[in-house]
Amino acid sequence: MRTRNADKQELVKRKSIEMVVKDGLEGFSVNKLAKACGISVATLYIYYKDKDDLIAEVAKEEAERMSATVLKGFDPEAPFAEGLRLQWKNRAKHMMENPLTVMFFEQLRHSSYQETVWSCILMKFKDSMGRFLANAIDSNEIEKMPVEVFWSIAFSPLYSLLRFHHEGSSFSGKPFVISQKIIWQTFGLVLKALKK
């Protein structure tokens, strides 16, 4: 039996993400991937059962990495403004440092892989963010609201700004580059919208 090579496996993961972003899931194949990595298709099957297993495993690893970054130093018991600020800092950091991963997840979001990917990290987020939201409501810092409303107000503005940044332009087609000033100006408005 052939042994696993960690460098080859990392190359396979990186190339998989790049190819899904560039060609979409429809244009992704193990044959193209093997060729791009300079390995045989048989080598891919040392690491993964099939194409679906490969995409799911790469996505799970990236989701775990994202989860670790986003939750780094986060205390669900923290005062609302402090906890939300750290979430913005961590989320912006991850998305700025990993634009391909962000685009990879966008591809998966509209596919049959969505449930596979998000189920592996949902419990960590659900527990931490659920406790954070409940504490903010219990301490009378924010109004009671469904988690979907909270998420839409708390994080959608940041994700929109980062999407503009990665695309290089705003709705009007004007060039757009995100800055710390823009991030924290927007954060201030979000905080004002959420706090009592």
C-alpha cells in the first residue's frame, strides 16, 4: 500500500480550492486536479474515497480553520460591545488573509455540500454565539431578537464590505479597497443599531 505524503496532500487541498473557485463545482474533476498537482489520479485515491469525499474533507478542514480563527480569544460572557468587536476583528482577519477560502465557501454555499460543511462547525458557533447573544439580552444590552435578525445586523455589513473589497469594486462600479477606518466606522453603526 502506498503511503501518504503530507506535502502532496497539502498541494491537493490548495489546488482543489483554487480550481473550485476558478472553474466552479461543475468544472472541477479529479482528473484535472491530478494533472494540476502533477500526480496520478490513483494518488488522489490514497487520500480520498472519491470527488465528493475530497471536496467535503477539504471544506471541513477549512471550516475548522476558520472556526478556530473566528473564535480565537472570544469569551461568550464578555460585554456585548467587546465581544462583537473581537468577532469583527477575527472575522475580518480570516477573510482578508484567506480570500480563496471565502470564495470556495461561496461556491459550496449554493451546493449539496453546504450541509456537510456547516454541520461540522455549527455546534461550536451555535454554542458560543448563542451564549453570547443570550448574555447580551439577559444583561439588557440589546433587545431580544431571533438569531437570524441578530446575525443579519451584526455581521452582514462586514461581509458585504469584504465582498466589495475582494471584488475590487462597489455596487456603483467604483474601485473599492477596505480600510480599518471603514471597518470600524461600520462597526460603530452596527453597534449603535443593536445596543439599547
